[in-house]
Amino acid sequence: MEPEELLNEDKHNEEPKKESPLVSLEPDLKLFNESIREVAIEIMVEGLSKYPIFIAHQHQLNLGELILDRHDLNTEWSIHASTLEEFLEKGIIKEILKDRFIQSYKNPNDFMCVFVIVPEGANFIYYPYVKE
């Protein structure tokens, strides 16, 4: 008997660990890096918001504006562009949590703020722009 078999007595009945959706999202964010950065700058320069938010999803979505469609680009994820203001308006971020969000918001010149939506839920991540 192998030592591994002693430690993992019932290895065959274990369900395989689900891969994090971020594993498939990261290559898309790298690919979309420059496009997302350009849209973020445009949102800020045009005075739409100081807080651009990008939404990564794999389903239909009625939030923000579609900027990168996974079907057109043959990628895993679609990206919508939005703002803190829209998230407040739609109640995704509650007004009482606005200041906390702003304090935790990372420099939009260095990081993209991504709201990742998966079947299990949604959360914010900050992904650094790739410096070329």
C-alpha cells in the first residue's frame, strides 16, 4: 500500500475540486487589458465617473454597456462597462456602503475594478493592468 492511500482512504469517492472561475477569467483580462484601460480612461476623462467598474460575466446581463462580447471574440467572458453611480442607482452597492467602496477602490490607472458574476454569486476584484 502506498503512503498516499493511507492518508486518503476513500480517494475514489471524493468529488473533484471545482476550478475557480478566476482561472478562466485571467487570460481574458490579460487579452482585454488595453481595451478595458482605454474605456476606463474615457469614462474618467469624459467626467462620467471617477470610479469605472467592469462587469465580467458569462450570461445575459442588463447592467452597464457591453464592450467586449465573448461570442464575437471567442473568449470565455463578456465584459460590460459601468460606474459606481450606476451600481448605486441599481442598488447593487447600498448608499450606506458608498464611502467604504470608495476607500477600498484602487487607483484606476493601475487596476481595473471588475465585478465578477458567477452562478454562485458575485464579487469585486482588482486586477492590475499589464504594463507593456
